[in-house]
Amino acid sequence: MQLLGILLNMGKGSAQGSSNFSLIFMGAMILVFWLFMIRPQAKKAKQQKAFISDLKKGDKVITIAGIHGTINKVNEDGTLSLEVSPGSYLKIEKSTVSMEMSAALNKPAVESKA
């Protein structure tokens, strides 16, 4: 906190130096905000969109509501027919499928070394 105060007080001698420093400081803040907030969210949204477009019949999925099932049919209107138990089907939106929980469900079991 004191370092910021010292840096801000350095340019008080000349108005031009102070405005240049403020401009650089504001640019650095915007860059940090973009790197840590906006970029990761955009990357995750892109992965989610690719995951949803790759869903196919037979995939085991979990919805964001916690419903487990197997995809029976992928409809053209953005919905899925999900078999939750033998002979029982639900029609759900593709966007309700959780990428993280479904990936954890489908990952191969790790062999333990005894």
C-alpha cells in the first residue's frame, strides 16, 4: 500500500509525468483484469460449447441438477433424450449437461499399485 503511495507521489513535480504514469497504471490494471478474469471465462465457455456439440448417443452424463443418465437420442432442436433408468426417458436441454461432472463420471478408473 505504501509503495503505491510512493509511486503516485513521485510524479507530483511535473503534471506530464503524473499523467503518463496514471495512463500506464490504468493500462496495466486493464491488462491484469483481462488476463485473470475475462480470458479464463472465455476459454471455459469455448470448452463447454465444444463439449455440448460433441454429445452423442450412448454417452453417460450428469445434468447440473444432478440427474444421471445415458443419452438415448440427440434431437435437432437442442434437446436430448436421456435414459435415467431402463425404459424411463427425460427430454432435457443440451445446455443442462454438466461438463465437469460428466467428465469425472467418464474418466477411466486408475489402477492402484499394491
